[in-house]
Amino acid sequence: MWSVVYTADAIKALSRMDNAVARRIRSKIVALAQDPTAPNNNVKKLTGVAGYRLRVGDWRVIYTLTHRTVTVIVVRIGHRSEVYE
């Protein structure tokens, strides 16, 4: 299992959203930590920048992988209309 690290921006985004949505996103991130590149996780590699995207309904979790330390770094969480800006 991979360990998960949240950036300050990701923590702030989770704290500002509805509790039910935040709980759903956190549970998807925990499932993601089992296998971060599994295709059944709604994961896609980002084009043009390093990292991956996890789709959770209308919300997106942008993360990177550090293979050396086996860590998933959650960089950003936001609504699909504004997370890629």
C-alpha cells in the first residue's frame, strides 16, 4: 500500500467542501493508495504536465507519484470546471 501525503492546498479544499463530498473523496483516495495506476480507479495521466487525475463525480483529485518512497502526493482537489486552471 502506498502512503498518502496532502499538500496545504488539498487540505484547504477538503475543509471547505461539504462533509459528505469530502468523505467520498477521502475514501476514493484511500482506495487509490492500494494501486494508484489501476484503470478501474477512474485515473488518467495528465497531458502536458506531470501527474495523474482521479475522477470523483464532478470533483477531480490531481496527484503525483513518488516511486522511491512509495508515496501518493495529493496536489490539488477541486471541481472539474476549475481544477485544471
